[in-house]
Amino acid sequence: MSRLRTSIHASLLLLPAVVLLAAFTHVPAVRTFIGALYTTPRGKRPAVFVGLDNYRQLLDDPVFWQAMANNVWYAALTIPLSVVLALVMALAVDARLPGRAALRMAYFTPTVLPMIAVANIWLFFYTPGYGLLDQVLGLFGLPETNWLGSRDSALYAVIAVAVWKEAGFFMIFYLAALQTIPHDLREAAAIEGASRFTFFRRVTLPLLMPTTLFVLVNAVIGAFRLVDHIVVMTRGGPDNATALLLYYIYEIGFRFWDSAYAATLTTVLLAILAVLAAVQFLFLERRIHYR
Amino acid sequence: MKSEWAKSDAGDMAEIVVDNLTKVWNSAPAVDGISFTCASGEFTVLLGPSGCGKSTTLRLIAGLEQPTAGTVAIGGRDVTRRSPAERGIAMVFQSYALFPHLSVAENILFGLKVRGVPRAERDERLKRAAQTLGLTHLLDRKPAALSGGQRQRVALGRAIVADAAVCLMDEPLSNLDAQLRQEMRAEIRSLQRRLGMTMIYVTHDQVEAMTMSDRVVLMRDGRIEQQGTPAELYDRPASGFAARFLGTPPMNLLPWAVGAGLVPGALANGTGGSIGVRPERLRLGPPGPGLTATVAAIEYLGADTLLTLDAAGVKLIARTDGHERHRVGETVGVSCAAGDLHFFDAASGRRVEANGNGCNRPEQGGEA
């Protein structure tokens, strides 16, 4: 009897969280998978089951392929750049130097700012002619550039913003990890005659691997998830040069209201993320020492 | 061979001379002008309470800190401005400082790899060190999978595989349980003798100092309180501090009036200083003309028994045979031989030598 009561109590306590999670995460996810197999209901026309037709459409959609290519390129640059930059910044502010608290704060500030604000700041940096970047380059006699308006440079311009925004966030994790490495390891290595570089390669880097995995997983998710600055700065343009997968999904779903096709794209995005996460865990996990 | 310093012929090549060494942290001296010499092949213990500067001294010798003043010479070479690696030393840290992601073998070989010792020689040295320390079956383990004693051995392995002539140890046994500590004391001592290493060993444990060392350097507040062989420090402590720091239970330090009662008639009435006597030197008998005390507490230790005595409010401890029977509350007479008394100056706490046959009252404030 009392066991029954205990389990009823427990269930009741769990209920609010379960309801919220189910209503806003699990049910929509499952409905997305299902929705991808139907047509979009319009007016009096109900949704019709079409099997994999939506996926076939996707294969023939040039904008999808463009967005995929953009996103792969975007991920391939932002992930390593932001992770390496984060590590370098963490090593810099971990050292004993005067004013390191101020430096840490400076590195972390972009993380605190909302992406919308960051995008607007950078929008000013990139403004042709009187933007900060062109003003600085102008000092060296370089011509004006429309960084966000040119197909050649727009994607790199938004990549720079993402790296600037993300690196400070990852730095915090690296900094925390660096501070857990006991100082006497460095001293023991110094007595053995290890150079700073040898110590970094043989001790610091391996001990940072758990953090690196965590940061990498986050960076990968971020590369597919963070599109706020695209909305503010380029709206995917010019000519889809900065259309990332998630931004394309947003356009299909909420500007063209083609919910079935948006669901199809979402399923693909989730599949990509799942595969990437699995690969990271399987390959890196083995090489990581957890303390 | 690349590591030209690594091979010691254990001659006079490894004498350590510390001269007027000083380290000041934010205007507070942690080490205040200390000088001592550790002869080649000798086992020297830096002993003292926490905060006395013994660890800082060791780190200065290792080159992990830069001295404010003074010099360190190893093997006749001034190494004060040299990097730790150039000093030809090995060091065992209190925390062992093992690399957590490397196996035991890799931990031990870390330094040899860094210095580019050829593989064949590396393997040979690893084999030897592992056999010496009984680590052969653990070489593939990570430090996390080892017990405290095994980690300690790995740290030792890293020190001996370097074949350095000088080995520095910073409280290496403080993280082990009592049983293991005793075993490791003997093991480290015999290892040091066998390999002919010059050892400087930091500890706050006077038992380690007494049992392991050739010489003890007793430190207090950044200065050397006394240095000498363990017997010298025990038999002729240079100060009240030294007298109380070595020996368990510590020496009884008694006010003049009480101490004088231990040897009736031998000491004239005096006012200055304190009188010290080791607990094992006190003799108990029936209440007599000398000092009388009541037994306040009894600690039976098997081989001997510690009695806490109360002589008119002054506590003293006597060590007696284990089979001697006393009762709490019993009144006893306490005495000792005049030669067993130590005299310390009231103001400075320094030792004052007794005159003549050793039982007269010392000159007031004499040579302190």
C-alpha cells in the first residue's frame, strides 16, 4: 500500500517536468518525423501521406544543396578556428600576467552579449566605406569592400562573427580545465628538462582532451544551430551565399509556410547532428583520459 | 650519451653547499640566510614545523624558486641561476606529481624520453628501476588504478631512473598510512645507500628525521635552529625548541624551581632559565626529599608506559617500563641524574652549558 503511495507521489512530482518536456520537445520531434512523410495541409486540403516524396524533392532542390555546402564550409572553418582560438586565449590568461582578470573579461564579453547585438555591431564593422573595417583598411590605401554584399566574402564575414562570439565561451571551459592541472606536474616536468612546448604536447593537451571533446560537440551543434546573425546581417543572401541549413529551414517553414518540407529538412539536420556526435564520441572517447 | 650530467660516479661530485640562502616573499622572509652543507652520498633531512621554510629551501635547491640572495652549489658548481633541468637532480613531490594520463612505465620514462635517451637504454633502465621497486607487474596501469604506496613507488622510480646524483624529496611519505610509512622509511633509506645518492629530504616528522638521516637540519621561522647528527640533536639540543621538537614524548621543560628539585642539593637556587630532562631519564620512587608529584594520567604502550605527572601544577611526562605499575592519584618521588639535565636561557631559549661536573647552576645568561 505504502509502496503504491510512494510511486504515486513520485509520479506526481515528475509529472510537471515530463509534461513540459513531452509537449515542447518529444512530441514535436516525433511529429516532425511523421510530418516529413505527408504533404503540407493547406486550407481545406488535408495532409496526404506521400512517403519519401519530400526527401526526393529535397535531393532535387538546388537551394538545399547550396545551404548544405555553405553549412559544411561554415562548420569546417568556425569549429577549428573557435576551438583553437579558445585554447590559445585560455593559455594566455592562465599565465601569471598583470591585468589578467581584465583580459579574461575582455575575452568573455562577446559570450555575454546577445547574438542580435553582436550582429548589429559587426554590421557596422562591415559597412562599406565608413565601417570600421574599411576605415582601418583605408589607412593602408585599400579600396572599399562590400563584405556582406559580395558572394565571395559574405560567408567568411559571418564566419568571423561566429568565431568571435563562440571562442570566448569555449575559452571558459579550457580555462577551468587548465586550472585543474596541478602545478607540480609542470615542476616535475621542468626538473626532467621538458621544454614548455614538450610539456604542452605531452601533458597539457592530453589532460585537456575531455574538455576538447565537450567543446567540440558544442561547437558542432553551434555551427548548425547559431543563425541569429544570419537573420540580422544577410538573410541568407546575397544569392543564398550565406544560407545555412537552419536558416533555410526557418525560411521554408515560417516564410513560405511549407511545414512538410521544413519537417523534412529538420529531420535531415537532426540526422547529421546525431551522426557527427556519434563519430566524435566513438573516435575521441577512446583517446581520452578521464580523471 | 646525451645526458652528460646524469651519470654520477658518486664521488664528491654531488656535494650540495647552500650558502646564506634567502627568499623573501612580499617583504616577509621565508628563508632567512641559511647555510649548510650536504656531503656527497649523505642523507640530510630538513626538519621543522609547517611554515618554517624547509619546503621553500628545497625548492630553492631544486631551482623551482629563485633566491633573493645567497647561492646553491651542487658538485662544486654554482647552480643558483641554472634551470632545474641543468642541476642534475631528481625530485619526489609530496603529491607525487604523476602524470595522470600516462601509464606507470611512461611516467617513469618521461624524463628519459624528453632527454632523448635511446630506446634500448630506456627499456633497460626502466626494467632495472621496476625490479628495484617491485613495480614490474604494474607498468601498464594508470596512476588512478594504484594505491597510495604504489604511486609513491612510481614517483621514486621516476627519481632513480634518471640516475641523478642528487635526489630531493618533499614530504614524500605524508600521504601514506602509518604502517606503510614505516616500511617506506626503511626502503628509501636503503635505496639511497645502495645508489649512493645525495639526498635532501624535507619532513615535519621527527621520527623520519631521526630514523633516516645522517644529518638533520632543524629549521624554525626561516632560520636554522640546529644542525648535526640525529644523536647530537637529541643528546645536546641547542635550544628549548630543538629539545621539544625531537623525541616523543618531547623533553620536559621545567621552571627552574621545579627542575632543581629533580637532583636535590646539586643545584644552587637560581632564577633564570628552564631545565630540560627527557622523559626516559626520569626515575620514579617513593616520595623523598626531592620533587614529589602525583600521577595524573597513565598511557600504557606495551613496551613502556607514559606517566603524566603533576608537580604542584607543573606537568611532566615520564617514560617507564611497561610492567611498572602505578595508579592515578598516587604520589611519587621524581629524580634523575645530574648529567641528564639540560639548561636553557630564559630570554633566548638557547642552550646554556652546565659548569664543571654538569650539575652547577649555569652563569646567568652566559653564552646564550
